[in-house]
Amino acid sequence: MKRLLLCILLLSAAQLTQAQYYKTDTARKKDFDASRLIIGGSLGLSFGDYTNINVSPLVGYRISQLFAAGLAINAQYGSERFRDYYGNTGQRNQYSIFGGGLWGRVYPLDFIFVHIQPEYNYVSLKSTYYDTDPKTVVKDSYGVPSLLMGGGYSQPLGGRAAFSIMALYDVLQDSRSPYQNGLILRVGASLGL
């Protein structure tokens, strides 16, 4: 049960987005409207044999009642420890990920959205093998593309606040993707300015 909760916590990230709910005003359709700005991102923390620290800010603009788009940055640090039957550490991987990309959303209904996010991440990996004498350290770094696609649900909580949940999947599934065969769940709240 603890591992299930840890996985849910790990996959979940608090997404704080500042965007105001509005109705399209056709008279001012082409003017910049600060209430349409989306500023926020996701934060994630997990500690233990699998440690992950994730800070992923985003900025965007609600183009119309139907569309929103913007830029996202992905910054993560992680460490995973593999133990043998006796509890001794046999291997430890440490990685850092930095990258970003674009994101876009289509809102077929006010509370349902489809999300797409192509991104490119630079991954730096350090693996330490303790079961060799002396211990062995292997370093690697590489770039990897990802295409996150999925959807979400946003429930207004009154005024300019809302609760949202989103499920994404990396459809490219590059062999070195940080999103290997996993569903990415993001849960959050949004507040308007």
C-alpha cells in the first residue's frame, strides 16, 4: 500500500495555474487581455529509494474559449537505489533532466480539455555499481524527445478558482525517455488574478 501511495504521489504534481475564467468579448477579441494569461506549472517531491524533485514552470495564453497554448520548462533531479536481498545497495542511479517545449489545449467543453505537449529534454545520468571491487561509476548524457498527449478535467470551485486533474502519456516512447511506459498524472488547483 505504501508503494502504491508513493507511486501516486510521485506521479502527481501540484499544478498552480493563474488564469481567469472569462467569456469571449467579440469587441475586444484582438486586444491583449492579461486575464487570459496562464502562469504556473508543477512541483513534485518524492523521497526514499526513489527520490524525485520536479520543478516545471509554464506560461501560456487562453487564445479563445476553445484554445490555450504556451511554453513549458522541465527541470528534475532524481535518484534511484537498487537493493539486493539483504538490503545492501547494489546500484544507484542519479539523473538530472532539463528541457522544455510547447503545450496546447483544446476545450471541447468548459470543464474538459485535450492536452498535447511536445518537448525535448537533456538527460545527464550517473550510475554507481557497488557490487564491483572497486565500485564502478558510469556517466552518460543525451537528448531525448517526448510527445505528451492526454486530457483532463477542470472543476470550477467558485469565482476564479478551479480544481483540475490531467492524465498524459508519452506517445513517442523513446527508449531513453524519462516517461517510460508510465501514465503521468497531474493534480492541481488554479487561481485567477
